[in-house]
Amino acid sequence: MPEIKAALEYENQEETPLKKAISRRMLTYFVLGDILGAGIYALVGEVGGKTGGAIWSAFLLALALAVFTGFAYAELVTKYPKAAGAALYVNKAFRRPFLTFLVAFAVMCSGLASAATLATAFGGDYLSAFVSLDETVVGLGFLAIVAVINLRGITESMRFNFVLTLIEVTGLVLVVIIGAAVLGDGGGDPGRAFEFKEGESAFLAMIAGAGLAFFALIGFEDSVNLAEEAKRPRIDYPWALFGGLAAAGFIYLVVTVIASMVVPTDTLASSDGPLLEVTSRGPLAVDDRVFSAIALFALANGALINMIMASRLLYGMAREGIVPGLFGWILPGRRTPWVSILFVTAIAAALLVTGGLEELADTTVLLLLVVFAIVNVCVLILRRDRVEAEHFRAPAVIPVIGAVVSLALLTTKDGETFVRAAALLGLGVILWLITWFTHGRHQEVLDTQEMQTINDPHPK
């Protein structure tokens, strides 16, 4: 089909019409800001309900699992520094346009589901500390503002991300300081941080909690879609990826240990704003509105990053010829993919109106776990593809472990989540069939001949 030919041409291009404006520091903040978001602000209590007081153990296990797949992305993005991310890797590894489309569609839907989840949460309990408004109306307005920021340009978006990341980190530092003051004042129970859920083995409790805590760690994969806008992607990306993961992991561990020691596990598990339970205690307690404001900024940052990722992914797919070329149109002056930005905003808005917060969060994780498993397999297949430029190389066993672990975590999701994910992918199949019947059938024979010429330019 024509998509293969377009993809081959795209893979060999070194130039890009996108502005190369992202430094290593900006990329690191992007990774850190994408990870530090609604997950840690909203899921601490839920993870405690599955793990017990040893909440940190679930986050530590989830971090270790994320690092395995991080190795795969570090190798592939430094080998192929293009905006399409997982879709590009699958296309190069399998040369199956249908599979490439499904993977790209799954990644895009996971990002949009996550953004819709954060937009929904933005209009919920944290905002209610200031004003009570309809959650759907607030969420839609929130997505519109994010789209405007995205349209203005990647530099403006990254600067906004930098400011919001600092606010997020400040909020988590505040949790640690206030919690430490509670413990220093004789409050809390330090031993609670080492207790697992009653009646559950420590290992099973950790696995159950890690399946949920993993949502708080996803986001590092979004940065691969900024490869074309990074100044030195082959050099900077591994540092940014592992630096961001390490920083986020350290912050998560400290926060979860403190939260567990300060607040009873059942109190955390029953709270919609679990970290508010920490900041409202002890001699340094702050007004709930202060921390609620910080949480709102965290939600905004996560949504912005997910929308940037989705729009760049759709742009990259257009450059590869997998979706119509209009999604590759660039806004004059701003040099941003405006059609892609508007399209993904519309989908996120539709998800927000029709889906619930918990359902969208679970679907996000499930879709990404499937993609992570495939990406790890791509690393092994593409080892046979030699490139001249130096790039990061993961130990051979790491992608194998990454694929197995990703598939194993799927067992923590229920049947309803699989049904929702299948429905989303089913929509992708329908879109693919429409595209194929309207644009692909009449060129199938011609493109097969062209592929044969590419693979064997001098046939006997």
C-alpha cells in the first residue's frame, strides 16, 4: 500500500519542518513533568487499598518495570530520532501497515484517554475547594485552553511545562516537609509503612498495587514523539529519560513512605484527595485550597503533555503516510501541526463527555502495556538493522524481560477494561478499512511491485 512507500521515504529523511528547540534540560523536565501528575496526587490511597501500608513497595516495583521498557525506548529513539515513536518502530520492524496503524492508534488513544481523565479530574474535588461548577463544562473549557497553548508553539508549550513541573515538585516537597513535621511532633506511625494488606502475601499485594501505580509512572514514552524537535536527540534522550525516571521514582518513594506513616491506610484509601490528608495535619498544616491549587496545576501539566504527544504522533503518522496528509499541515509562523492539534482535542473532548475517570485511566494503562510489549519485541527485531550514527544499546536480555513484564501486568486488569480497549481498537480497524477501501485497493498491485523493486533493485 502507499503507506509503506511513504514510510520508507520518511525514514530516510534527516531534515524536518518542525522547529528544533528542545534542549536536554527541557526534555528532562518534559519527562519528569509528564510522570509527576495526577497519578501521585490521586492514586496514593487507591494503591494503599491494594497493597496496605507499604505503598512505596508497589511504586518501586512499578518503577522497575517502567525502566525495562525505558531501555527499549532509549535504544530505538536514538537509533531513529523521528516524531512517530512506537508507530515508526513497528513499521520498520514488521513492515505491516495495518499493525503500524493499530499501534499508533492505541498510543494516541491512550494519551487522549489520559488527557480526558485529567480534564475530568480538573473539574472535580480539587476545583471544588474554590468553586462548584459542572465537571463536564470545566473539562471542555480546560481542553480548549490546552489546545491554544499547544497551537502557539513547542517552545511556549515547553516553557509552560517547565513552570508547571516546578509547581508539581514544590507540592510534593510540601507533602514531605509537612509529613516530616508530623512525625517529628510524635504523630503518625512509622511502622505502618512496612505493613502489607492483611490476608494477602507481600508479593501479591505488591503486584496488585504495581498494576495501579504504573499509571503514575507512564508518560516517559510521550517524549519520543518530540525527537524531531530536540536539538540533539541521539545524545540527550537517554540522559533525559533515565534522569526523569530516577527523579520521579525518588520523589514517589519519599512521598509514599511519608504519606503512609502519617495517615492511616484506610483513610488514604477512602479519600478522593489523599495527599490533602497529609498536608492538613501537624504543626505545619496548610489550608486545603493551597494544596488543591497545586494539584490543579499538576493535572493541567499532565493534560498538556498528553495533548502535545498525541498531536505530534498524529503529525508523524501523516509524515509516514499512514493517515491523510492534511494532519501534517503546519501552521504558518507558529510551525505547529494545527490540524492534528484540533483533531486530537476533539477526540479528547468526546472521551471526556462519554467516559468516566476510573474507566479511562484503566484503559490508558492497558493500551500502553500492549504497546510496550510490542516495542520491546521491536528492539530485538531491529538489531539486524544497522545505522551509521552512534546510538544507545540496551543489554540483550532487557527487552525480553520488558515484553514479559508488560504482558504479565495485563493480568491485573479486569474484563471490562479489556472490552473498552477492544472497542477503541475496533474503531481503529473501521477507520483503517475505510482508508483502505477508498485509497488503497486500486494501488495494491502497483505498490507490491514497487516493494519488490526496493527489496531487490537488480532482479535476475
